[in-house]
Amino acid sequence: MAITSANQLELLQTAEAVAREKMIDPALVVEAMEESLARAAKSRYGSEMDIRVNIDRKTGRAKFTRVRTVVEDEAVENYQAEMTVAQAKQYLDDPKVGDTYVEEVPPVEMGRIAAQSAKQVILQKVREAERDRQFEEFKDRLGTIINGVVKREEYGNVIVDVGRGEAILRRNEKIGREAYRPNDRVRCYIKDVRREQRGPQIFLSRTDPQFMAELFKMEVPEIYDGIIEIKAVARDPGSRAKIAVISYDNSIDPVGACVGMRGSRVQAVVNELQGEKIDIIPWNEDQATFLVNALQPAEVSKVVIDEDAQRIEVVVPEEQLSLAIGRRGQNVRLASQLTGLDIDIMTEAEDSERRQKEFEERTKLFVDALDLDEFFAQLLVSEGFTNLEEVAYVDVDELLVIDGVDEDTAAELQARARDMIEAQAKAALDKARELGVEDSLIAFEGLTPQMVLALAEDDVKSLEDFATCADWELAGGWTTVKGERVKDEGILEKFDVSLEEAQNMVMTARVMLGWVDPTELEADADEADIDGDDDEEAEA
């Protein structure tokens, strides 16, 4: 039957116009119109009825139908939309549960209120379709640069028109004290796209390090083509930045390519970033070399890397200290972000003082523990011995290279060292027992008496206590809090227990207690090995 109401005809024309204007699928608008007509029909015939409307996509004719579903006798809840098998026999030849009976009903004359309600349904559907289209479009552009026009500013946040939608440039994502007026053109980095109830929210940024990386990709064809790769970026927005690059073509200098003829390429990026000074640094696989490059323009005398702690010590001449640190620590902070390491900077004098202090402490250790004179103890330290274990268990030949040490002297040194180690172990064990440590923990393989004492002093006194420990609680580690790395002291850290060793000991304790099935651990280990092999093959 045809739609007899003029309002319905007008609604169909409006829906088609909206579909064209919003650039969405016309079928979605027609479905919304069918839903709105069905809602109007239910208000006329009864809300319990299952009224459906089908609009012919070509002629615009609407067909109103009532649908009733065949259900079990005891399952009838809504007699207007459901019927039993017995009731269905008067309409269907061989009815079964789940069959439907469809009958046409007269079309509904839509009044002013019904037409307005229907229009609201259509507009709501259109808005939802438009939001979905916007989200699908912009989520694929995440991590790219977009040009937009400033619409307005709200509490320091800038609303930007990006074509088929609006995006927000938050106050903390602007460079320095940037100010924008309506209709200003702005270039931003799409940092995040989220689907929210009121529509897709597009968050822009001009301070994100990747904004600078994308700008370089636009200005330097070699980066776009993959000949040069940006390995790391660090920024102090509006002030200074460092970018590490590597070239996969020996004939192309990565730094020179990014700088451009007379600095034209880097200057274009600098202008976009409000005059931000940019250090372009050659990337190097060797951490020490890369760090020396990252601390430019300061000169570095020596680099000492602690890979376990992800820390690095840099020694610079006295006159280079302020340059290496930079204004308000800017240079060393950016170098730290670039390398992913915590950097300690010290002068040559401070380094010398520290090494002298370590030398004196080790000398005193050997004087007290081995009953040696100071000169002989200094000889041991000078040869690289740092603790009693090294003296006690090192190959005798390494002791014989020391001036004045023969085989008898070497044997006596090792005997004294072993006796002292045993005495220290016994004292530690006695004290641990006094603190209430159980034999199950003392007998655990991999723990020395000194380790057991350290655990006891931290209230870990049984195998069960030990099994509940986290690996980082034992080995220590680093936690990032508000952008700063904070040290977590480990109970066994002073014994040079690595994170992996701590994890293995804890899992062994859990297996011994029956908390973990060892077969599951083996399966996980095999799976990890397979994944590792796949990764190696992929790299090859």
C-alpha cells in the first residue's frame, strides 16, 4: 500500500536529502524511516504487537505487516505477537514452533506528533551513521599529520575543523604559549581517536615527539622512501629536541639528508615547531657510541654502562659539565629519553675520587679479612680482585702473577679466604636461625647463608614466604612514576641476583610446594622457545 500521508512523502524526501548531504548509505536512512513508521503504527495498533514496515526502495510504497510467532503452549507471554501451534493451524497448513505468520494491516495516517517523532528517529540514525563513518575514517589516520582550521577556543583547548568532523587540541598539547584565532590554519598530529557516546573524539597534539618525526618524513624524501629511518625522538616542546637517524644506504649521510641544502629541510621543521632547536644525531647500535652522540655538543671522556639496571655513567671534563647537563638539565634529559637509559654525569675529578674510595674500601676488606699488610692488599686490588670469593676460588696462576707471590703464599691466601667465607656463612646462618628461619628455606638450593639472613631480616622466614615474593622484590628494578624512573630496592640485589634468576628461584619454590604444575611450566617454556625461533626466522 502507498504511504497516504503527505508528511510521510515529505519525510522520505528529507531522508534522501540528508543521506546525500551527510554522505552516508541511503539504505541506512530508509531503514530508519521504516523503524519510525513501525513505531507510529504500534502507537495506533498497540505496543504489544510486532508491527513491521517495508518500504520499496524504488517506488517509496510502504507495506505495513503484523508478525506473529509460533511458540510452545506454555511459552506464550504476549498473545498479540505469539500464538500456540493449535492457534496457528487456522492460518498455516503445518505449523511448527518458530514459524511466523505475516498479515498485512492498513497503513497509518501519521499526525503531526507522530511525524515529528519519526523525523527524530531518522535524524538519530543519521547521526549514528555519521559518527561511525567519522570514526572509521579517522582511526585509520591515527599517527599521521592533519591540517585543520581553528573554529573556536574553549578554556585554552582549541577546537579544530578537520573536514568531516571536529578535533580537539588540548591546552597541554600546544607548543609553549601558542595562541590561535578563529579561521587560523593549524597543522597537528592525530594522537588518539576514541569512540565515545557523543561521537568519535579526535585528539590532536603538537608536542608529541612523533609529530616532529612525521614532519621530517614530509620534508625528507629519503625518510619517506625508507632509505633513512628515524630510530628515536626526544622533545622539550618549543625549546629543544633530539632525533636519531640511520641510513641504510652507505652513499647517503642521514644527518646531511635531514639538514638539507643550506639547512632548508630542518629549517622547515623548526619553523613549524615555533623555533624549536633540533639536534640531528647519527644512531648507532653500540649504546656507548650512541650516547656520546646523543650528548652532543658536549665531549665525553668515558662511558660505563650497567645493563641490568639500565643506567649509564658518563665522565666528562670539568669544563664540559655544564654543557653536558644543559640548561635546567635539558641536554642530559633529552639524551636519556633518546637512549632509554638513566644517565649519571660526573666530572673526571669526581670519577677519580669515587674510584679511589672503592680502592680504599677493597683494600680494607683484604687487610681485615685476610690479615694482610696494606701494601699487599693494595697489590690484590690493583690486579682486579674485588671480594673474598674471587681470591678463594680463582685459578692459582692468577695469583702467581702478583709480585712476591709464590705457590705457598697463594695457597695460604686462598686458605685464609675460604676460612673467612666459611666463618661468615656460619655467623649468618646462626643469626638467621635466631630470627626464626625455617630449615626448608635454609636448605633451598641457590640461597647462600648471607642471602637467607637478608631474607629473614625482611621477614621472609619460610619457603612459603619466599614463594609469595615477586621477582622484582628479590632482584630489585626500576619503576616509571610520572615520567621519572624510581629505584625499587631488592632484598637480594646486593648479591647480584638478576631478575631472571629471582624468577627461576621463586617458580622452583612454588613447584616444590605444589602450587604450580611443573608440566605447565615446561609447556610454557617450549612455547616461548618456539616463539623465539619464529622471531629469529623472521629476522633472518
